Amino acid sequence: MRGFAVLLMIPSHTFHAFTRPELRGESAYILSQFVGGMAAPLFLFLAGVTFAFQMDKLDQKGAGPRERLAALTRRGAYILGLAYLFRLSNAATQLPAIDWAGLWKVDILNCMGVALIAMSAATLWPAVTRPRLFLLAGTAIACAAPLVSAWDWRGVPIPVSEYFVPNRVRFPLFPWSAYVAFGAAAGLVLRRSDAERLERLMQWGALGGFAVAFSAQNFANLPYSLYPRVDFWIDSPALIFIRTGLILIIAGGAWLWTERIARPRAGWVQRFGRTSLLVYWVHVVLVYGVLWKVWGQRLSVGGAAGATVLVTGAMAGLSRFRLWVAQRQRSAALAALQHEGAL
């Protein structure tokens, strides 16, 4: 699923960076942005899944509440630290004209890190109640987003308001962190399911995804609203639930592909998933930094499509190289241990 999200992300960013402004009404450009809009929800949802796996693993080890809280908080803080390091690396590509205000931009890693830090507190609740707790948290965040938009944020420092006020170009906690909460709920359910029940769970999850997406779409089309003001593409709870339903459908498809269709060890898509952070980091620096100076908003739709192929191929090569290096390091470490054992 994470590799699939990478494949949605790269065309979206590449078309956005390189397509000339007057061509952005073309169907290919619109499709790249519409489909690419699922990448961020997928990344956030999957961050919640792996967060839940770590939470449950700590339970299985018998870690105490303080130890669990500290470990989970460190995970979120690590990602938040990466977010600001990422912004600094982007700023370095703009030398000598650095956009210092851009350092405070709340990108997906910022949202992910802060959300995980906040949701670490769930480990203090009994394990059996946590899936429901995360579901309630995700629903509350999604439903509160239009209300947060309506508040008067004048006078609040920009670095603070960036984390809360819904908008079209950032990843504030409202409503984006809802995907992390829903992912954590799904992760706990997956973690506690045995192999015999997993196939049926994925089937019901996909069917539930259809039901959630369809119901949310109907809700969005009602002629009246519960909110004084709501923007479907910025702070609508309906959009969050539609995308969450689609994620559950994608999860069912990913499980079917992995378990029933794909050959063992086949796959550059899986390699993308295993190196998604590296690919995300490097391709953004490449597209909005190095290559921006050459092609930024200067290409035709066809040219942007060609650039997408080049960037995707380069990232596939980078991913393969990174995993090759990791394998060599593991082999060297194992050989060293065996040598020590022989001595």
C-alpha cells in the first residue's frame, strides 16, 4: 500500500511542479492531481497502522505505561524532527534566495509527527478499548474541522495556526490527523487477528469501505449542512470518510495482490514501499529544487508526463540501490558475528 501511495505521489508532484500554468485545465493534469490526492491519506493512515503495531508490540513485551508512552512519543518526535530537517534540506536547494517562512510550513511529516505524539496517550487506556478510542478520535477530528476553520485565528502566531487551520495547500492536524487515528484503529484490529481470520477480515474491510465511501458521498450531496460553512475539498468530514472508505478498499486489493497474485520477491512497488521516506525526501528535493530551476512550470502536459517517467525511474533505481546496500550491510554484520562465534 505504501508503494502504491508513492506511485500516486510522484506524478502528482511532477505535474504540479513542471506543467505550465495555462495548461492546468488539461484533463491529464487534473487527473494527476485528483488521483495523487489519495497519496497523503494513504501515508497518514499507514503511519497509524505501524504506530498501532508498535503499541501492541510494547504490550506483548510487558512494558509499563510510562515505558510505552515514552517509546511511542519518541517515535512521533523522531518523525517531527525529520520534518524540520526535510524543510532545511529544501531550503538549501534555494540558495542564495532562501524562503525562511517556508521552514514553518506544515507538511505531511509535521502532521504525522505531532499526531503520533498526541495519540501516544492512548497507550494509557486499556488495550481492549483502544480501537474504539482511535475511531472516536478520528471521527471527532474530522467533524471538528469545519468548526476550527470558522474560528477567528487572528493574533495567533503563524507557526501555531499552521498546525490547526484547515487549508488547501498544507497538512494541518484538522482534518488530516483523522487518517492517522483511523489507521491506528485498523492496525490494532489487524494486529490481533489470526491468520485464519485475516482473509475474511480483509473482505469485510473492503465491503465496509464501499459502504463508508458511498454513505459519505450521499451525506455530502444533501441540500443542507450541519455547519454554517464547509468547503468539501478543505474541511469537509464527508471527504475524510470517502477517502477512508477508499483506503479500506485499496487495503483489500493490496492484500489480494500480495497473497494471491504477486510472485515472491517480485516487485519494485514493494521496494518503493520499503524505502518510501527516502523516495519522498529525494524526489521532492529533485522536483521542487534541482529540476525546478530547469523545468519549473515550463513544460507541456506531454513534457511533464515524460519528466514523471524519468523521476519515477530514477526513484526506482534509488530504492533498489538503498535496499542492496542494506542487504550488504546485514550480510557483513552476520558474517562478523559468525566469525566472532568461531573465534
